[in-house]
Amino acid sequence: MEKGLLLPVLALIFALVFHQRRKAIRRFGDPQVIEPLMPYVSYSRPVLKAILVLLALASLVFGIARPQFGSKLREIKREGVELIIALDVSNSMMAEDIQPNRLERAKQAITRLVDRLVNDKIGLIVFAGDAYIQIPITTDYVSAKLFLNAISTDIVPKQGTAIGSAIELGTKSFTQQEETSKALIIITDGENHEDDAVEAAKLAAEKGIKVHTIGIGLPQGAPIPVYSGGQKSYR
């Protein structure tokens, strides 16, 4: 029987006993006539005794349950992940098939991702014809977003789409903590023509690094804007 049902059952048993007792007295005659003949019989003492028994039993059950009140702060260590994003900053990322353009839309997505991080580390690599570290792996999310906002296609000297170089640099940029989960996200709009990205991804996987690629842009594509003398044209 559950402890929570014990008290109601005992209370019911006591009530039935008292009822049977009073019923037995009525069998002898009128209670008002019989009661003076039984001066030592008390109706209140058994009730009081039953109440005390129930209270004692309730205290015992309450003690066994060991309830706890109030609040207690406990420090919980959360194991974070290491995340490096390699962002394509080639000129084609300025195409406006996705508004305002592919690069800005990618930066907005990265910002939303940073806002969701908790106790995780993030780093940022930019690449076009070659790859460069823009943000070393860090937990300073405010600085990460500031650096992210400053990214443009002008920050790399060599154009192209060297995804393999980005993967290789990302693989070297993680910490040496083996127990930490590591992931590399490539955000690009073009095919790789500079190096062997597939082989670089295989080498990264062998080191426990998960490589994900996100393509940005619409299938039909769009002209690339070119600015000259303050005027915008497309090619």
C-alpha cells in the first residue's frame, strides 16, 4: 500500500469503529438514559487518541519522505563544442540573387548562430583564392560579431574559391583538446577549382573534425555587381 493512502485508510477505520461503538450502545436503549449509568465511558477521549495516533503516523511518513524546501544553487559544468566557420569572400558573394547579397545574408546567418552559442568556442576563416584566419577560436562572442561585421570581399588579396585551403587552415586552428567536439562549416557559393577539397575534408574527418558545407545563392544565379567611379554595373 502506498504511504500516501495509509492515513486516509486509518482515519476511515477509526470512524467505522466509533460508529459501531455508538451503534452498539443504542442497542441497549436510549443513549440519554444509558449514559448516566456509564460515568467512566468517554466519547471524546477515543477521538482525541485517534487524532494523536494519526498525527504521529503523519509525522513518521513525512519524515520518511524527507521533503526538501527552498532552493539550492549547484554548479553544472557544460562541455562546449568548438566551431570554426569558413566564409567565402570571393567577388561572386556580392551577387544579389539573395537580398541584400549573398555575403550579407551569410553574415546575418552567422550572427544568429553566434547568438545561440553557450560555453562554445567559435572561430572564423575567410577565403577566396587562399584562406586567412579572421577570428582565432574564442568565447568572446561580442568581438566575434564585431569582426564579422567588418568582413567584405576586399579583405583578401587573391580571388578564387580555395575550399581545400580553408579546410586545411580550419583543421589547424582547433585546440588540442581531444575530448571536445569539433566542427568546421564551409559557407560558399561556388565550386572548388583551386585545390583538392575532398581530400582535405577526409584528412579533417580522420582527426575527428566534422566538416559541413552550406551553399548560398539561388540555382539560376545572378550577375556580379562591379563598382567603378561610384557607379554600379554588373558582369
